[in-house]
Amino acid sequence: MEALTAITSTLLWDNDGVLVDTEPSYFRATQEVLASVGVPLSRQEFLEINIVGGRSAIALAARAGYSETGIRELREERDALYSEMLGQGVRLMPDIEETLAALAADFRMAIVTSCPARHFEIIHQNSGLLKFFEQVIKREDYPNSKPSPDPYLTALRAMGVKAQESIAIEDSPRGLASAVAAGIDCIVHQSEFTEGLEFPGALSIASSVREIPEIIALTNAARH
């Protein structure tokens, strides 16, 4: 019964596509590096491999005869290009700062991301968002990335809360799967980049972050 009656105290936010609009840049960086070795990458293919499956589209370079070593070098090239793109400026998701400010008065919050530290630091060097969060769980902090539950299990331990006291906010099927596997209800913020994907098992789907506070309030009212 505890899982049905616990009131939400903690919000666990994905980063890319929820707080910041970085996924299109990551796609372009991956697409450009693969194109340089003669391997085309469509947006749909990228969504299926990276955003749904949680795998790396750079591995498609095997089609051009690249070995594991060569693929690793291409991945490093992609990461460098992505860092360069991030350095040119990162756009916050619409209304995210105002939404976080409104929720911070009533909830503890953390970021749970697959983003490595070097990219996360560039993204948030001028974002102004980190002041809202107690913890940041980055790729280096857990063994297996989303859709594994490891990121969210790590966050629960870091925050000292139970899964049933938390709600995750994600934008991808792999992120949703990660949260659900950790026993956490998940609101999906369906961004323009992930529009049209399926999100089985989501607590609710929001087309704007402005909808998230009301979804949380209704969820807590139902649990009370």
C-alpha cells in the first residue's frame, strides 16, 4: 500500500530535451561525422537507435568497414564537434526556468542525465538552472546508462528517498524505461524532437513544461 499512498517529495529531471534543447545538436554532430565516412544517418534512424534504444548511432560506421578502434575514434570526433556546437550557445527549453522556480518551493530536485561531465559543464556554464537542484547524477556516476535503471537508482540513493516518493521527468522512451525500471513514475515532456514516439507506461505526457506542476499536483491529490 505504501507505493500507492506515498506523497511525492522529490522530482528527478532528465537534462537533454527537458531542461535544455541540445538533442538536435547531438544529432547533427553524429550525422556530420558519419557523413564524413560515407554513412548516411536519417533523423528517424537516430531516434530509433539513440533516443529509443539507448545505443550509439556512431556504431553504424561498421557499415563502412570501421573497426571498434575506428568507431571509438569517430565517437571522440563526434564528441569534440558536439562540444564545439555547445560552446556556441545552448537554448533553454521554453518556460523551464519559471517552472523550476515554481516547483522548487515545494519539492527537492535532482538532475539525472546520460550526459558526460565535460558536456554537462559546457551546457550549464551559463544556464542559470543548477541553483534549483540538490544533486546532479551524470554519466560517470553509474555503471550502465539509460534504459538501465542504474541512473535513477543512483539518484534515489544520493537523495535518500524512495522510488514511490519521486517522479521523474523525461523526454525519451529510453529515459522513461530507465525510470520505470527503477520503480519511479515518469512524466514525459514530449519535445518537438521526440514528437511522434511512443511512451508506454508513462504517468502522463506533457506537451509543455508548463503542464508539469498541474500533473504533479493531481498525482499527489490522487495519492493522498
